[in-house]
Amino acid sequence: MLRRADFEDVFGFQEDPMHTRSAVRVVRIAVRLSLASGFLSAVADRFGWWESFGQGSWGSMGAFADYAHRLVPFASGWFLAVIVWAATATEATLGVLLLTGWRPKLIGAATCLVLIAFGTAMAISLGMESPLSYSVFSAASAAAAYAILGTTSPPHTDHTSSAAYPVRTLETIARPLK
């Protein structure tokens, strides 16, 4: 039977509070940057900035408006234009705010809600395969995780595992120094 000590020896993993904190920090940054790059890449595609690299799906706001009309077929004319520009402004704003790391709980929650709304519209209009194949709900889950990880600290242990970061209790604070 494999024991925890064996796992720690083989993989070099220990539940050190500093190790856990740095791992959470790396995950937070990775999620934040991947969500930001996804939003900003989509916005860049709408302005045709990927075309010079032979990349992109839409290449213009007109092509994106045609796609948006497939998602919200009841919208046309000025109402469709408002939806297209609001979506673009929202994605650009969230992308920049994710890059900055400002207010992770708020921005993560907003990102999650936008992605759920977008994925739901895709599922209703194009079928369930579309948002699943484009990992829209996975990205929404990542945004929710970012909202949670961005505001909480990893759990602390009750024992002093590191002399550099001892657990402070009322008794140790009130006790006079020797």
C-alpha cells in the first residue's frame, strides 16, 4: 500500500504552506492570463488583426455580426449592432482587467457570467456541441475558480511546519519573550 510519505519522496511534494501558496499563485496567474488572452484574441479577430498571420475566424466586425445574428436571431439592425459592440466592449474590458489582476472576485464572477450567457446562447441557437467543442463552459469554470482563488488564501496548518512562518496564537502573542 502506498503511503503519503512514499508519495512525498517520489514526487517531491510536501504540504508546506509556502509551497501551497506559491502553487495557488501560479494557478491564479495562469487562469487569469489564459482567460485574458482568449477574450483579447477574439476582439483582435473582429478587427482583422489576425488576418496578416493567416489566422482568425471572423476577420471583420461584419462577419462577427453575422455570427452574432445566428446566436440571437431575433436581433437585427441597430439592436444587433448594439449587441455586437456591447459584446466586443465587454470582452475587451474583461480582457484588460484580467491582465491587470484588479478585483479578482468581481472580474472573475463577471467573466464567468459572460461566458455562461455566451455558452447558453450558443447551445440554444447552434446546439449543445458548439459550446462544448469550444470549451466555453470550461472557461466559465476557470473564471469561477479565478474568482475564488483570487480572494482566498490556502489553508494553514495548526502546527508550525516552518520556523520562518510559525502559527501565531493568542497564547504565543500574549506570552512574554524569554
